[in-house]
Amino acid sequence: MNLSSIPSPTQGVWELGPLPIRAYALCIIAGIVAAAVIGERRWVARGGAPGVVMDIAVWAVPFGIVGGRIYHVISSPQAYFGEGGQPWRAFAIWEGGLGIWGAIAFGALGAWIACRLRGIPLPAFADTIAPGLLVAQAIGRLGNWFNNELYGGPTTLPWGLRIYEWDGGQAARDPSGEPIPLDGLFHPTFLYELLWNLAAAAVVVWADRRWRLGHGRAFALYVALYCLGRFWIELLRVDPATMIAGVRLNVFTAGLLFVAGVVGFLSQRGRPRESLAGRAGGWPADQDPAVGDAEAPRPAVPAEPPSRSDETGASERQDAPDGAGKSGPPAAP
């Protein structure tokens, strides 16, 4: 066994009675939770109402999962509709296979519907959740590692990845019960993308704090950075994929979306960040802090008590006989 290699798990599914617990699904769920928590904290920090990100996620997450599966099936149809394929497995999301492009597109559609219902600007929401999406994608790549999938070509680098023959959620085994590895080591493209995504998330957070990005610029930066990494990582992968002129479809997709992200980032340059006061931040009319501060009645200022000298003077004037202390000619005897 090569001690300078990265091992892969030999099991990706655990049976809990009749319920299969799949590592891929757990990683997807963990990524969704991480994105929601990070997005919620960023939204509140920008002045938005608490709970808005969670409410919009109720729409965006189901849309994203459906969209991701649709893109995966369309871009890799042979496993489902090719010779020996099983069409019903197109619905088996738990087995793995979500295309990020479809997930982002359909997730954005779900988020747009939710934002429109609440009167929240979609670009502001997208800027808020951009770093969290990168963290979610990084966590999701661990699911590919558990499934022994999405690896690159052969390599002799010390961080080469050991891959096993896979059979129904676990490694195939020889008569002695040992997992059967593929010959050689492979580029751990899941790890390359995981690290790239975390670094990109840090860059988006830094840029957002440095320039107070608004009007979708943080989200556009996320798209550009992710696609830049996905472009070169995709060139390393050797798993079956739809090809155009000998090049993987996702290479073209990443290249085009990288250009779109750069254009979107530059086109909104110089615009100040949106305010999340009022309905734009998801605040009910009777709970908006900005409105509450403006309409709060001023506290009554208590009247100052009379000074001691004033009290003494008033007392003397009350005790003095008529005419005392007044100017004028003296009274007649």
C-alpha cells in the first residue's frame, strides 16, 4: 500500500434497519445548512430582518435540487437512456448526480419567486448568500469522495487518490473480502475543487468588506471565481461526460459563465450598495428599526427646579410691605 496517497472510503451507504443512510445525501444536507447559516448571518449584518434567508431557502432548495438533477441527466444521458441504461434511475437523486449549473439556475428561479413575494431585491439576496454557496459546494464534494467518483486522470503525485471498484454503495471485494482498487492513483479533483471553493469564498467575503459590493456584484464574483476553478479542474477529469469536439461540455459551460460573471461584476461598478431598510430587508412595517427610530416619541424633559436664590428672593418679596423694594418717591408721612 502506498502510504503517500489519499485513501477513499470503501462504503458510502449504511443500513439503519430498512432506512439507507447515504454519505452523499448527508454531505448535501450539511452544505445546505452551512449556506443557510452563513447567508442568514450576512443578511442580518447588512441590516436585513432575521429569518428571511431561511424563508427564501424553502423555495430555493427544492428548485435547486430538481434543477441540478435535470442538468445531470441531460448532460450524462447514457447511464439512463443509453444501451443498458435504466430510465427510472434518473429519479434516484440519492445515488448522486447533481449538476451545479442546473442547481444554481433553478435555485435562482425559486429564490426570485420568494423574493418577489416578499418585495426583496434578488441581487441583494444573491450577494448575501454567495460565500455560503461556495462553502456548500465544498462540503458537497465530500459526497463525491465517499462515492469514489469524479476523479481525475492517473498521477504519480504524492497526493494521488486511491479509487476502488464500486458496487451498490460500497467497494467491490475479492474472495478474501478485501476491497478491489483500480490500478494506479488518480488526481483528487474533488479535493482540488473543495479547496478552490473555500479559497474563493474567502475572496468574496474580503472583496465584499473592502468595497461594499452591491447590486449582484458579490454573486457575479462568485460565479467568475467558481467557473475559473471549474474550468481547469474539469480538464483533469476522466469520468464519462457529454463531449463537444472532444472537449467536455462543462468546460464550455464554465468558460461562458466565467465571462458572464466578469461582465456582471464590472457592469455594476460604482453603484452604492442597496439599503435593506423597510420591506427591501424583509422587515414588517411595524418592526423596521429604521422606521421605529424615526417615529419614536421624544422623552419629556422635566422642568428644572428653581434655584435656591430664586426661592429666597421670592420669599423676601412676599414678606416685604407694600412698596418695599420698588423704585419711586418715598411714601408721604
